[in-house]
Amino acid sequence: MVGLILGCEIAFWMVIIAGLSTRYLLRKRRLGLALLALTPVVDLVLLIAAGLDLHRGAPAEFSHGLAAVYLGFSVAYGHRMIQWADVRFAYRFDSGPRPVKLYGTAYATACWKDVGRTAIATALGSGILWLLTVVATGPTQALESTYRIFGIVLVIDTLWAASYTMWPRTRPAAR
């Protein structure tokens, strides 16, 4: 299962790179958009594979829970990751504007938006964990222990945002 998760992560980024390369290097915007639209298919493949594995009687392992974590974060952050890569591709290959680096309140605001995304990832991942426990035919203790990971990540992300709210990131002095 860990190999499948790694394969899906690699496939996710390959689809993004193929879509952006097609969009900016080959100047085929519609085809590039179609390739970018395939990124959720990678997530669907992972969800189906994990569910089938558990339904066929495989004992629930940490890797099945990790698949839920990956899926939750991939769905919640996927659009943002694609936007991040798109801005950099456009700058590098299509005379797009330089990516903006955030400081001060703008950076703290972006951090709090990420807390919202992390909360969405937590809810989605927890729902996927629940779904996997429903389809599993064997013991599911390993899945149930994965819920803590979501809580830990959400707390860390919240503390990160709070720290930048209290001590804003400052622009470096000009050289």
C-alpha cells in the first residue's frame, strides 16, 4: 500500500507537470487544462485500491490510514498546489508575473487560510477513514489510530498561523 501511495503522489505531480508543460511549452491551453483535470482521478484510484484491499480481507495497516491522510490533504490542498505550480510555470515559461512573496498580515492571512484547508483535509480524511472501516472485513484498529494524526497536524498548523499573527514575517532589508 505504501508503494501505491508513493506511486499516486508521483502520478499526481507527473499529471500536473504534463498539464503545465502542455499549457505553457506546447501552447495547448485546453489540452493542458484537461490534463490538470485528471489529478482527482489519481486520488480516486488510491481510494478504490485501499477500499478493495480492505474489503478483500487484508488487515488494516498504518498505510491504509496514510492513504486517507494523503487523500484528505490532496483534495483540500490540490487546487492550491496546482495554482502554486501554475504561477511559477507562467513566470518561467510564459512571461507571467513574478510569484509574490507574502509578508506581514498578508502572510498571516495566508497561514489562516491554510488552517481552513487543513480543517477540510481533516474532515475529508476522517470521512475516508470511516468509509475504509465500513468496507473492511478485518480488524481496523490501525485505521482508528490514524485519527490522531489529523488532530496533531491541525494543531501544528493552527500554532503556525497563530505564531505569524503574533510575530509577523517581515520583509528582508533591501540589499
